Amino acid sequence: MTDTHQMTPRTYESAVGRVEEIIRRLDSGEAGLRETLELVREGRELIEYCAGELDAVSQGLEELRLEELVARLDAGTGAR
């Protein structure tokens, strides 16, 4: 296994792509025991990275919705 796959992914999309590669390799049944262990470890790290990215986006969306709600409420009270 090369060191390039051990680095932190630069984007969510690249991490998802690598997870898909790992799944294909594991599903092929061609990986040996040690390679399987390395792939599973790498996959777990990538999935944790992706979950963190999704949480960050979710938090950002919640903040946007709150800002929009406040703006609507402010507009509603200003119209009275």
C-alpha cells in the first residue's frame, strides 16, 4: 500500500471516492490478511473524516436557518 492513501483526504468527495475503492478491493476477495487490516483501518479513518465534514455542514445549515428565522421574525415585527 502506498503512503499517498495514508494522508488525510483533502475533500469530502475524495474521501468518499477512496472509501468506494476500498470497498471494491475488499469485495474482490483478493486482498490478503494484512492488506485487509490496513484497508479497514484506512476506511474507518476516512469514514470518521466524512462524518466530521457532514456534521460541520449540518451545523452550518442550522446556523443559516436560524439566521433566516431571525430575519423573518424581525421583518414581521417591523411590519406591524
